[in-house]
Amino acid sequence: MNITLGLGPLVSLIAGILILVMPRLLNYIVALYLIIIGIIGLFGMGGTHL
């Protein structure tokens, strides 16, 4: 049984958990998420699997 995990969904999951635990960090988490997703999109790493 193979399990592949994309980077985008993993970052989203971590960001969502952090927002639930520490709502004050919402602005920083959203900003970091957008930066990371932008970098992934620019460099074409969206297809890589961990």
C-alpha cells in the first residue's frame, strides 16, 4: 500500500491546526501559507510527492 502526500495539502493541514490552537497567529499563518504556496507554484514543485 503506497501513500503519497503532496506538499500543498500538508502545509494547509498544519496551518489549519495552528489557527485552531493559536487564533492570534492567523495573519502570520495566512501570510506564510500564501508565500509557501506561491513559491511552490513558481518553481513547479506542486507535483513532487514526499
